[in-house]
Amino acid sequence: MRFAVTTIPFKGLNFMMRLQLHESDGLRICRTLSRTFFSLFMLCEVMGIPATSLGADPLSAAEYNPQFVSPGTLFICGGGVLPSQLIDRFIEFGGGSKARIVVISSASYYADFDILSRLSHWQDRLADGRMASFDVLHTRSRDEADDPEFSKILESATALWFLGGNQNWLTQVYLGTKTEARMHAILARGGVVGGSSAGAAIMSRCMIADGKTEPIMSTGFGFLPGTIVDQHFRKRGRLERLERALELRPGLVGIGVDEGTALIVRGRSMEVIGESDVCLCLAPSAQRPARVEPLVVGKHADLVTLRRAAVARADTVIAASGSHVPDVQHGTLVIAGGGPTPQEVIDTFLRAAGGMEASIVVVSNAIGDTPPEHAAVCGWLRDAGAKNVRMLHTTSGEDLSNPSLVALLKEAQGVWFTGGRQWRLVDAFLDTHVEELFHDVLRRGGVIGGTSAGATIQGEYLVRGNPLGNEEVATEGYERGFGFLPGVAIDQHFTQRERLDDMAQLKKDHPELIGVGVDESTAVVVRGSTMQVVGQHNVTIFDRQSEGAPQTPDYAVLKSGERYDFRQHRRMETAALVGTAATVGAAATAGTELAAPTK
């Protein structure tokens, strides 16, 4: 016989229940408590108090920060009978034979009884030497959970596991206590936190507490920010519930984990192991339908991409609308298509910056996380005669308001973005003070240039932004570039990598955009609304204007030396382009219409 004190918070009140429990009665009584808890939520609705507010704290701005990734590993299981391979993988992530594992059993109906008899699969692995230690942590008292001595074992733990049961029993006891802080510390030092069923639900800050199709929302531990996690997903048909939860909390990613299955989250990488799959969900927006996609065993997803997509869907401002006229009102853009950069392109960039003495900044974040050698990214400009070239490469978590970084860009007369992957530039600078400093370079009459990824980032619509690879021309979550050239989507290595069909499809999906495909060893120089081709190969312009055009969008191919006026939607007569500004304006007016498609 045991005594247990259970506290249920209800709109500022505490319902104290002193229960004399026999193990034979435990399951029946605990199930009754679970139903009582649910009834209290329903009472809120009858009283006119939104049930979704019960115990649900307002989400912080950090919850909507798509960049945040944990240094540790999350192991989120959907419930049911866990295959042995899942348990073994969890122990492996926790350190294998050196793993120090703590199990929190408080969600279980049997936590107040002989819980060890239900943990034989853990004890067997301890006996076999497959882990170093195994402890069970449990209380029903918040005061005890807040006592530093109670959870001291967590300070040396490499892995933490939550048993299934009732997720509300976990949060009622541990949320906001010293124990919860130590849970998060395990992740912060690179450990692993996992759980099954209720132990999955508590992974998100915005937690589904109960409800069949209409979710009752509460607050979880938030190990996986920016998400709502649901469990027993396909087995219990919970898609409708999760979609409704996303309606209640826009801007979050829905994650439904099925039984016998685990979602492993390491940094921004998401993978699935087990018997079924994981469902990834995004709420509908004014521009897009709801998105429901399975993540199956053997495939990966990118957490940051999903978060960016969810936040964009919730944003009332339509991002990357492409409705702006391409017009560089101040300064110059030099947009190179990758491959070797021709000397005439380099010379054009340096002249636009103000000559060899100009202050030039080369931004190398697209290359990778590790800063490259200065000579590797700046040497070509020095070889061309530039005397004042410096590299900018920020690292993860670096303060972008650093005075030296700000000063560097405030005095820059030219900025050049290297090739690499454009999503890295988005992650580093989009919507930051530094992005605004880039725009300031143009506003004061300077020049912005870049090659390959450094070309694409200059458009308003970002092409090939998928962090998992560059095959997709459009990726939700990475559709916004820096917009130095408004209303335009820029692709590079265009002819060499046979990307015409991709741009044609993008133009079909976004007819408001102008597509610009730049070949290797070629660049476009943009001043005002006029673009000129410089280099060895061609530039392809997708600029359909007429309604009822053929399925394949109209495009024109411009050779080196030719010009195009974005505002007039016309190729400009090359022969009339030498002379005064008035002559150039007249040539634009007399330009030829965009030719019909030819292949």
C-alpha cells in the first residue's frame, strides 16, 4: 500500500487529492484521474473560458526562430511496443557502453507502484554492459521537483527517457522547476533526450494535452521549438487533430509520429527509423493549401526549412511577391553565372566600386560553416589590382551587431558574394541588420556582385534554396533572396546545367516574376532598369506579358554586349547604346519586343 499526493492546477486553483492506492486498483484509479482532468478542460468551455488557454503559456519569440537547433539529439517515439532497435539506437546516441541513462516514469499509471518490473528491457541492457548506469526519477510533488537534490542525478546523465502515459502528469509536476532546467541542460551539453507516447507529446512547447479531433492545448517542455508533436499518429487517426492544432497556433510545424517508430532530430537533420513513418504538416495559408507529407525510413528532412515555411505561411505579409519592377535605383549589380569569372566582369565590378583603392568586402558564408582562407576568396581581386579587400565570414551564433562588422560594411564601396550554397546566406543574414547594411552599399552608390550562389541571392525570389540539395528550383521556406533586384528570380550555370525547363516551370508557377538565367563565365550588369550582358556566353530572359500565351513561357536569349530594359520589357537596340543618357533612353523606347520562344 502506498500514499501519493496528486496536484492538478486548474485556472489558478489546485485540486489536492490524497489517494490510498493498491497496486491492483492503480490502473483503474489513474484512468479515472485522466478522465477527470479531461472533464476540467471541458468545464472551461462551458464556463466560456477557452480550453486552449488552460496551462498554455504564450510562446516566446524564440519559438518562432527557425534558425534555432539544439546541440543535442532528440529521439521521439510515437508509442506502442518499441522495437528493440529503437532502444539500442537511443542507448547508442547516449554514449553506448558509457551511457548514463535516466528514465522519468511520472507519466506512467504505474509510476507509484513497482515500475522497475516494467523496465526489464532497460535493466537487461545494463546487465549486459551495453550502458554504464540506469536510474529512475519520479515524483508527484512540484516542491520536490524544484528541490536541487531531487534531480541531481541529471547533472551526470548523458541520456534522458520519458515513459509513456499521460503527458499532463509530466508537465504538472516538472514544468518550470529545477528538474526541467536540468533536462534542457542534457541537450545543451550534447546529450540525448527521448520519449515515447506522452514522452513524445512533451517535446514541443505547444503541447496537445488531450482531445479526439478538437485538441486541448497546453504547455510542454519545448525541447523541439517551433513544432507541435502528436503521437500514435496513424494508429489512432490523429491527422485532423494535428491540423486543428496548427490552426490554433499558426507558424508552427506539425509532427505526427506513428507507433513503433522514432523521429531522430540532430541539429537540423530529421530522419526516421522503425516500423512506420512520420507525418510532417504545415497549415494552409492564403496562397497555399495545407501540406501533409510522410517522412519515411531512409529519407531525411530539414527542420529549419520546415520552420521557415511555417513562419512564412503565418506571416500576413506575402514574402517574395515578385510584384516589384526590377529597378536598381542607386548603385550597380554585377550578377555572374558561375565558373571562371572573365576579366571584363572583374574590371566592371572594380570600376563600379570606385577603382583600385575602393573598400571591398567579400562575403564567404555560402562556402560553408568554416571560414575559408583569405587568399582563396580575396586573392583574385588583389591579383586584379584591388588594394583594400577584406573577407566577411560570420559563424553560427555570432553577434551581427558587432561594431567591427558593422564598421566594415558601413565603409564598403563594394560587396562580393562567393559561390557555394545560397541557403547559407539566407540563414546567416536574411531579415537581419547586416542585410540592411548590404542594401546601404547600393543606396550610397556602391556595387554588389556575386557569382553562382552569390548571383542567385541577389534576386527577390530565391532559386535552388533547398539545404538538402540543389535539384529543386523552388523550395518552400527558402524562397526569399535579398531582393537587390526586385521582382526577379536568378538562376546560374544556366545552359551548362540545362536549367531552362526549371525556369520555365518557375515562370509558369509565378508569372509575376521575371526569370534571369545566367551562363557560366558570363554576367549581367544592372543599373536602373537596364541590364547588360558581359562575358563569354549568354543570358536567358523569361518575361512573358501577354495573356493566353503557350504553356512554355516566352523567353529571349541575349548575347554578350546586348541589353534589356526590365521596365519596358524590351530588348534594346545594341547599335544605339553608345552616347548620352538621352540616346540610351531613346533606344529603350525604340527597342524590339521580346521574341517568341525558340529552342
